[in-house]
Amino acid sequence: MLEISAPAEQFQELPVPQQENLIDSTSIEESIGNRDHLITKESQQFQLFSRCTIRLFKLAEKASCPEVLMTEVLSWTNKQPLLTQKLCQLLAESQEFIAPGTETAAVQKLVQTHLLQNWETQLAGEHLQGICETLIHNQQCEPLLLLELYQAILDEGELAANNSPEQAELLRLRLVGQEQDKLKVGNRIYQSVFDRNWVEQELAKLRLLSGFTLELCKLAEKASCPEVLMTEVLSWTNKQPLLTQKLCQLLAESQEFIAAGTEATTVQQLVQTYLLQNWETQLAGEHLQGIRDTIVHNQQCDPLLLLELYQEILREGETLADNSPEQTELLRLRLLVQQQDKLKISNRIYQSVFDHHWVEQELEEILHSSLANTTIYNPNSADNTLSVTTTTKTRPEPKIKKRVWILLAIAGLMLCGSGLIFLGFSLFRWSQVETIFKSSNRLLHRGDYQQALDKYNQLLKLDSNYYESWTNRGYALAGLKDYNQMLESCTTATIINPEAVFGWNCRGEALYNLKQYDQAMAAFDQAISLDPKDPVFWINKSIVLLALNQTDKALTTANQAIELSKQILKVEHKDAKAKELAIAFTTQAQVLAQKQEYEAALTAYEQALKYNPQYFVALRGKGITLQSLNRDDQAIAQFYFVLEHHQLTNPQKAEIWYYSGLSLCKFHQTEKAIAAFDRALKFKPDYQAAAQGKMACPQ
């Protein structure tokens, strides 16, 4: 896919309308009387509070419109003193200047990253944990009643005040506030931390630990031995609150009376039927899906490392606690529990849902999405170089099948003595090779290219005909920018197996990076002839056609890639396939841009971002296309949006700042343009285009 360069970061001031005063005291009719006097007084107090806070934290130095910024802060904290202080402190320490129109996004980003995500360990963690502890271990009211009241306020949005002890306690804690005769949650931060999911978890825990689970679920009416029945429930849930609640609910709703001696069978049947089979759509589906999503899209740890750790514990039954980030995260998710110095899986339900097969599938999906459908980033993309979509072979399924049949044939022929020894040795070596292959792929996925290369070399000493290893070895060499060796490795794969479709794709990418475009085209054509339904090969072919300036053919090829990607997405509905479609639309956009059909290119970039909002190439391409349409004000807004809302590498930041500088210069905002070019050079000191842009901008 096209890699058009880009620089990156700062939030300049774009001309936007200033917010008008909400209250004009001179226009208030005196006849309205005392009520409006109170409103005016309250407004004056708010403005005084706002001005004092702005001065205290020097927010006027941080934003073009500090009053608007302060309003955004208070929209989250509702004047809660400690939270307001923490959020203003974050703004004061921020290195970014907040332009008009970006206040909402800037404050929201700080709240999410420094207050809400993993809130227990964040800036306001001690304060929020204090509220949590006071609720759960309250000495004034029954904690269960407090949480049920708070849950009702969450669900309804507000509740009529009635001066009950529970309401008074929640008001004392300032978890809720009173507006006239209604109670509402104190502020958006409290509402985000102590949300419905948190309340349900804590309620389930309290109900379980309060000793009235049997009475609540009326299990005494359902079984001869309710205590034995409860023991069976806990043998599955290990006191996990929500799962225990769901299972007790199933028992309470059952029409059968459970005789003595049938407890284990009954509970197992309910678990299998209503919790495990098709678990995504069952009673605990939302809870289990939440755990799954948090693992595979984890923001704190590499999902691959989390899954590998969990897989190890599944296999071994336990592992020594070492306080690693991955162990800490799985403990936080309560997927694991710690018993003395050992970690184990929390309960049998988790172990049954997130089993060996599930782990293998998720690992395969991660490897496939990152290796089979990625783009090799070219740090020299400022020079309008291209970067080809890569497809790395991660599953040697045909080879495994062939080997299994060979080994079975050997087993059939060799019935005794040395034959069995030889068979055992062959099986051992086969298993060893497959283990090294998977390990190598994971290193490649992490970007540890040299270590991956060493592993592939080790594997090929054991089995020099393993063509998938030759292919992936080629991609490790690509990561090391050794395209000549990449070509040799991938060519070897196609010699061993002329139908190695990913080997042909790898050859094409190596030839493309060596600027041997005609031969690269022939390699991609061969891959397409072997598998015409894989859109990645069509994308790569389109990129080569673009390099050969055959734009009409490139557009036709990109359109074919889009259609294939859409068909696959309809069937599979996976993130990796949506990202693949985003790549196809981006390729189409780049072809249209080269044909100077900029409006159509802009539409294609918008489509790409619909399927992958984080795709940097499309985000950058949209801004560049707006420049080409002479809509530089929108281009600047797009570049600032990319800088503010996306995590970028330093080369990417350099590119975005470079393009921002071009538009700012064209917009006659010379001072800001020079600052943007300087930012680009800060992130990439040898960035010649940025240096030239700075010199060319009239001062």
C-alpha cells in the first residue's frame, strides 16, 4: 500500500466561533424576581471559582480559551474539589497547547488515560478506592441497601429525595448530589468508575458473602440438601459473584426438585446447557465476552504475552507468582487467583470457556492479523516510497497433513523394534519443528526480527524442506531491510513447493522493494493464480501497477481487492478482515489521488477509516487529499485530530507535523508553520523535506 510520508504533533489554534455567555444579567427582567437573582448569584460564583482555578493552575498559558477548558473540566468533576484539582494538575503538566474547539477532546483524553483506565492505580485512585471501601464496609447502613439505591439512581438517572438513611449516607459520601428534590450521581467520573458493571459485581459479591444466598434463591425449597447443592455450585464458580448469582438463579427457576445424591449431576447439566454451550449468547455471555475482549484488545500488556501466560497455566495447572505485568493484569481481570505463591485459573467455568482450543484460536487470530495482513512501515516514506502489504504464512496445515499421513504409513510398515524407535524419533522431530515454527512466528509478530531469523535458521537445520519457514524467514529479513536475502529465502520456498502461494507473495514484496517491478508483478500474478480470492495479493499487485504508472489497471485491481474483502467480511466478521478492507480502500484512494481524482480519493479514505478508524495511512492520506483540494483549513484540522487522538511513532509524528506545516504556511500562518516544521525535525532530525519546507515558508 502507498506510504506517503507525514510529520506530527501540536495543536494549533484554528479559527472557531467563541462560546457566547450563557447568562446576560443586563437582560434579565426585574419582574422575574428572587429566583433569577439566585441564578445570577450562582453564575457569578461559578465564574469566580472558574477564574480562580484558571489562575491557580495557569491554564491561560495552556489554552486559547481557558474558560471553555475550565467548563469542560467541570463537566466531568461537577466541582468535586479533589477531582477538579487532579484534572487541572494534569492540564497544567501537559506539554500540549489546547487550540479552540479541541477542549472537549483534550480533557476527555486526560480523564480516560489518567483517571479512569485502571483507576485503582491512577491519580485519584486513593480517593476512589476510599469511596469504594466505605460503601462496601459501611458502618452506618447495610452495604447491600446502599448499592441497590445507587444502582436505582444509575438506572433511572435520578431519584426523588426522601431523606432515608441510605440516601443521607450516599450524599455524605458525595457519591450522589441533590438538585432540588432529586438525587443524581455526583459527577461523570464517579459514574464512569462506579458503573453498572461494577455495581452488579459488588452486589453479587455482597449477596454471596452475606450468608443469605440460600434464602435469596430459595434453594431450601429446591433440594433435599441445599448446603450440598450450594457446595456444588461453588465447585464451579469458586465464589465468583456474578457466576454464582447466575447459577443460583438457574436453580431457583428450575421446575425440578433435586434429590439427595443428584446435586452434582444437576448443577453440571445446568452449567453445560445454560452457561458453557454457545456461551456468547448465554446467561453469563456479556461477562465472559468482556473478559475475552479485554484480553485480546488489552491496552496494558501485549495480548500475545497474556495468552501465552494463560496457556502455560492451563497446561501446567499453576505457575509461580512473579508480579509480572501480565500476571498482574490477569489477576486484575480475576481470570486467575493467587493461592500462596502460586497462580491458578479462578474457576471451572472460566477454565471450560477459555480452554486450550480457545487459546489456540486467539493466538492464531493475533498472529494472522498482524503477520498475514500488515504493512511493512518504510521510514523513508516522506520520499513517496511505497510499502507493500505482506502476507506471512503462519499455519503449515497442508504440510502437517502430509506429514501425518507419511508417519501413519511408517507406523503401518514398521511393527516392531527399530521401526518403532525410528517412528518415535520422527514424531519427536516433527513436534520439535512445529514448536520452533510457532515460537519463531511469535518473535516475528513482536518485531524481534533478528531473534526470529535465528529461530527460523535453527528450524531449517532440522528440516530444510519446510517451505513455510523459508517464507516467514523472508519476512524477518524484510524487517531487517535485507531485501536481497529476503528474495533468496522466499524464492527457496517456491522452489521447494511451486504452489506455496505466500512464498510467491513474499517474492513479489522482495522484488518490489528492490524496485524490480516487472518481476514483482509476475510473482503477484502467480500468487493470484494459486489463490484468486485472497485480496492481499490484489492489493499488492495494485501497488506495483501504481509504481509502473499504470493507474487504470491499478484502479481495476484495487476495486477487485475491495470486492473480495467485502465478501470475506460478510462471512467472517473479524477485526482482521475489516482492517484488510480498510487497506484495500486506502489503496484505491492512493490510485485515485495519483489520477488527480481527489474528491473520489477523499471518499475512499473515508471508507477506509470506517473499517479501521486507527489506520494511520488512511488518516494521513485524508489530510493530504484535503490539501490537494485546497481545503487547507480542513487539512489542518485533520492533522491535529490525528495528533490528538492517535498513538503515533516518532516518524509518523514527524510526517504529520510536516504536512501541517505545509498547510499552515499556505494559510499564511507563518509562525505556526515554522513551529510545525521544527516539531517535525524534533521527531526526525534528518527529515530533509521538513527542513526544506521551513526554508521555503516566507517569514
